[in-house]
Amino acid sequence: MDNPANKFTEFLEPFERVIQPEELWLYKNPLVESDHIPKRVMFAISFLTPLAVISVVKIIQRTDKTEIKEACLEYRVLGNKVKET
């Protein structure tokens, strides 16, 4: 990734950002205690969302069982590819 565009900013002079009083409120957001999502909920979402999309498309387009089977198999293949990387 030796893209010359990525190295362009290395040769610029550093600058100091001045925050104007009217935009200061943007930086005063309250501190979040925790933005943690439990593992089980995350896995449930990542597992059920594609299946729900496949089911909704099946209902809307009235597809046959072969296409649904192919979609579920593709979902499993893509899921395995993501786990490997």
C-alpha cells in the first residue's frame, strides 16, 4: 500500500486546530459508561438477520424452495469465509 496519496500529508507542516465557541458543544458529548453489546446478542443478530432477509425476500418474491436452499447455502459459505479471515 505504497500509494503516493497516502504519503502526501507527511510533508505538510503540522497545524493546530482552533475550535470556535459555537462548535464547542459538539465536543461536550456525555461520556458513555459502556457501549458493550453482549456476545450472545451479537451472534444472534449476525445469525438471524441474514436468515430474516432471505425469508422476507422469499415471501415478497414468492421464490421456490431451490432458490431459498441456494441462498441458505451461500449464507453458510460466506459465514465460513468471514470466520477464516
